[in-house]
Amino acid sequence: MRKLKVLVAIFVFVAIFAGAFTIMTSQPVEARKCCWVMVCTVNPPIVCWEECRPCPPLFP
């Protein structure tokens, strides 16, 4: 029973360490506004659909 407790304690320690490492090393994310654009095929059959693309900057 004591070996099982030690094994569980080691597993918990590794899980906490891995979670902290993942949180500390992740890059901050900046969300960009989404602009819906119409995309169409060039060759027949002509099919169109809307896609969400990042909006261009207002002041380049």
C-alpha cells in the first residue's frame, strides 16, 4: 500500500510540474478582428463561400 501512495504522489508531482511548465512557457495570444470575405472558385462549377480572414491593419 505504501508503494502505491508513493507512486500516486510522484504522478501528482509530475502532473503539477508539467502543467506549470506549460503555462509558464506559452506565448501570449493577441486576437485579431475577423473580416468575412467571399471566396469563389475560378473554374466551373462556380462555387462561392464565406471565410473568416484577419482584417488588415487600419494604419499600415
